[in-house]
Amino acid sequence: MKLGGGITLEGFEELEPAKFVVARKIIGIFAKKTSEAFGNLDSFTVAKTGNSIKVSAKAGERTSEAFSEDSNMFIALSRALSEAADKAKA
């Protein structure tokens, strides 16, 4: 599923609508932080598989990837997005 600004979500189709709205909002905030650190993002992908979240951001030759797993999807999402944003700043 593609959102604006080069953001792609994978595996979020089965979420309840309310949870999806919250997840989309959280992802958008972190995509903006990562974009500010990188400059213009070419792609920002968040993939959900079971209890796992993988984030991959790319801007030109620079990439940032992060992975997290937790039984609470929002905690896993927050951890992976924070790690990706922190790596982009480095």
C-alpha cells in the first residue's frame, strides 16, 4: 500500500481501521524526522510480518534500516522507526 511522499506499507492490510489510522500517523511523523535527517527520501518502507516490523529508508546512496519485534505492534513500530531515524542522523 502506497502513501504519499514515497512511503510504502506492507502487511498492514489486516489491521482494524482505527489501529491503521494510528499506525499511519506514527509512521508519517517518523518518516518526516527521517526525511529531515536524510534530505529528500527516495523511499520509506515499513513492513509488518506477524509481530515484526522492518523499516527501510533510502535517500540517494544513504540507507537506514531497522528491525524490531514485540507482541504489541505499536511498541515494535515505535522502536523500529526510532532506530531508523537515529541511524539517519548519524
